[in-house]
Amino acid sequence: MFDIKENLKKLPDCPGVYMHKDRLGQVIYVGKAISLRNRVRQYFQSSANQNPKVRAMVSNIAEFEYITCQTEMEALILECNLIKKYEPKYNVLLRDDKTYPYIKVTVQEEYPRVLKTRMLKKDGSRYFGPYSDTGAVNMIIELLNKVFVLKRCSALSFPDDYRPCLNYHIKECRGICTGDVSPQAYRTYVNKALDFLGGKQKPLLDYLTEKMQAAAEEMNYEEAAVYRDYITSAKSLGETQRVTVIGGHDMDMILPAGRGENTVIVLFTVRGGKLSGRETFAMKTEGEDDYESLVSQFIKQYYSRWAVVPGEIIVPQPLKERELLEQFLEAQGDGRKVKITVPQKGDKRALLEMARRDVVELSKTLELKVASAAEKEQALRDALADILGKVKDAYRVESYDISNTNGVDTVGAMVVFSNLKPVKKDYRRFKIRTVEGQDDYGSLAEMLERRFRRALDGDSSFAVMPDLILMDGGRGQVSTAEKVLERLGLHIPVLGMAKDDSHRTRALVNGHGEEILLKDNPLMFKYCGTIQEEVHRFAIDYHRSLHNRNTIGSVLDNIEGIGPVKRNALLSAFNSVEDIKKADVETLMKVKGITEKNARSIKEYFS
């Protein structure tokens, strides 16, 4: 057994990183220290001066580990890497970083493309973002491709017999593959797109406004609405004319806002001397966290993941680790000098004050949002308590659906909600094994049997039981579920989500056919509709991916000389069957295992 007092005596007086663990051996906190001996001992001294978060963490520490380092900078980098690896409960963390998209321009290619991506790679491309509004990103990419008529396909070379795709024929591509456009001429359009993404949005916005007004004057209101949406999306990515800073430098401003579960960091970007955007990043905190830990952890996690480091970072209050963070940022930014400043006067101070006012208003909005969410949460709990006859702080609701195409590639889907929020880590997918043909009830029974059998057999990933099961369907689906539960000795309420003629959930129905109408309860109407749409989407997405894989496999399996190994090698080397069709013999032969005879058979098959 780990003896904390004895191990505290063995701590070295040198820089390093320490990891606190709970009774299950899980890392619950990672920290760095100039002196491991002094820092770690502080946690286990008198708790009178500790804040509630630290007291809660210390009460859960069963053991600790440490790694010694040569310098404090080494310790900072190691701390950052370990936080990303373990995502400890009591550290300040960036939430859902994978959800933030970038706009990528492949400037290293002869004919660059504009794409959405969620990963930064050192591939020579230019990246803009990250952005929190995914819808606006999709709209902007569509806009740039449409206005500047940019290349959309991934092909980098075009043999003589290459045929233009549909985009060329509908005039949404300049026909790079035809050889009619020189790289130099094409670059002029790419440069205009880069200017727009870099903050020079006025020329394109003026153009869109003119097109919108012209369409409206001609009473072509649908077209006018499209241009209006383009303008809205463009403005949502950044208002470039709000403030101009003398000197034309690139800077970021970082300000915290909100509190508790709704703590965010607001990042203002200044590019070319102009305020070009504002993004908010949700922060996961355990209880109240101070300014120092919030801003310092954001700087370390954000710039180590998305290493787009400007020359200056403005913060509203001094940071104790300023010099160390500047060294860290210089290392992230390929050695370029980086300053973290708190401006006291001049244009930068005015810019900071404007950002402060913006954040104050944002904080008010967040508080209203929190209050509204709390009211909705309580109303939902009350409604579920009435239905289930028991009162809980959080109700776990599971929903199930089946998807197939004429009885082929049948799959099942399970989604989970805790009160109003989806619990996506608990979603599960099932490939139906024992049922053949179009038998939704049989497929549903198999899925439920497997889900709850695994729970009863001690599978930890299925251990948590639902308070309520909502079936995507009516009385038949409910009866099927109830029979499975009865056979397994489980007593869990089951209700079906019956639809109206518009495919919306109009009522909840039990196994006896009794209905709970939802038309007079907007919250439950929306809640059940959301769950129904989510389970339907999740089931269809899985079915399509499985069906497409099987379809692709069957197409390639029809080619003489192409077995499972070569088929998989082709699918790994190319993004799609369409790309395999377009590839020439030489390109196909570069795939491992594909001979010249195989390559010619592939070309002959698709021709």
C-alpha cells in the first residue's frame, strides 16, 4: 500500500512533473514544479488556506508519482503533454478540441483547393481558424468555391484520356483537367480567396451585397436569400473593420468569461492590425478556477495543439509564469520572439477595453443561458418524474432504432441522454447477426438481448442501466422490448415515440396502447423529437457506412485477379472507387501487390 507520508520524505528538490492518482489508479491531476519537494508537500499540509477544489482533490489522492526534469521549461512541456494524454479530472481542460474546424488552402499544390479540416498537418498548406461555427465554415467554403470557381477534386495529375467531371459541365470548375487554365491565372483567384480568409473581406462582401440587391430587384427572392446567407456566414467568421491598430501587427487577446460549467476563454484575433474575429472555447473546470490557471492552461493547450503563434498575446492581468510561457510559445512558433503583455495605454489598451466590454456582454448572455438551461432541466426532470413516478437529479434515457435496405445490412443503434444532454461516449452500434431479411422486430429483439445480456454478464461498458427506454416506433416496438426485458428479469419502463403524418413525435405510447399526448407539452415534444432524430441519424449513418463498404467490396471483387488482399490494398491507397476508376495503369501499379496485369484488368473493367 502506498504510504503518502513516507513518499513525501523521498521527494527530490528539483524541477519536475507530479501526477496525483485516486484509489483506482487513475490520474486526477497533473502539475509542474520548480521544486517537487516543496510543491507536492503543500497539498498535504493544513487545508485551512486551500480552496474547495484543492480540498476535494486532496481527499481523493491515494498515491502520487513524479518525473524529474532538468529545467522548468522541460517540466512545462511534459506537464502539457501529460494533461493532453490523461485529461485529469481536476485540471483545467479545453473541451471538445476536435470539434473546432479549420479552413485549409492547399497552396503547396499546383492548383490549390479550399477544404474543411479538423487536423493541422505540416504539409505546406495554409490554415485559417479554428472556428467554433461549423455551419459558417461550410458556407464560406461553398462561397469561395462558387465565387472564384476553384478546383474541388483531389486529383493532382491528369492523363490525356482524363474526362472532366460534372462540376466542369455545370460551370462550377474551370476545367483544370482540360489544360485550359494556367497555374498562374488560377493563382490569382486563389490569392483572392486567401485575402478574404486573411481578413480582407470588404471586396467580396460588397460583391455579394450587389448580387443580393440585384436578385431582389428582379424578384428572385430565393437567390437573394442565398446571397444573404453567404453574407451572414462571412460576417460570423470575423468583423474586420471594427478596430484598426497602428502598426499592422498580428496579435491575439485572451480573456476568460463565465463561470463553473459555462467557463469559456474568449480569443480575439488581430491580423494585419485589424480585429478579424472572436472565438469562444469552452473550458472544463472542476469547481471555481482562478484567472492564472485558466489563462495559463489555455495558452499551453491551445498553442501546443494549434501552433499558430502570433508575435504578441494580450491578456487583461499579469501572469506569474509570463517569462516561462513566452519561452514555451517561442518554441512552439519555430523560435520567433513572442511577447505576453498587459497594455497600459494607447491603441492596444483601447482595443483591450473594447474586448473587455464585449466579454462583459458575453458573460451576461452566458448567465442568461445558464439560467434558461437550468429552468429547462428542472422542467424536464419534473415531466420525467410524473411519467416514471420517481424523483432523481438525472434520468438516463436510452433509445433504439433499426436500419436496413430491403432487409440487407441490418444494423441497430443505441443513443443515450442524461436529462437534456446526449452522452455520446455511451452510444453503441450493433450489426445484426441472427436475423435474415426484413424483420425489424426480430432485429430489435436481438439488439436489446445483446445490450442487456452484456450488462448482466458484468460488461462495464454496458453496466449503467437506463431509467427509461424510448423506442423509435409504436406499440409493436414497445411490446418487443418488454418481452426481452421480462425474459432477462429486468424491470425498466418502455415507451414508444409515435409519429404524426409529418413524421414528428406526437405521443408516447405504452405496451397497452395508452398514449401520453405531447402537443400541450412543448418541452417534452421537443425532447422526444430530438431523441428520435438522433437515434434515427445514428442508425442510418452506421447502415450507410456498412452498406457502402460492402458495395465497394463487391464491385472490386468482380474484377479478375483482385481478391480480398488486393482489394483492401486498393481501398487503402485511394479514397474511393471513383479515384480507382480515374487512376492510370502506372498509378495503380504503385499499390502494393498490384501487377501490370491487375492494373490493366481494373482499367478494362471500369471502361
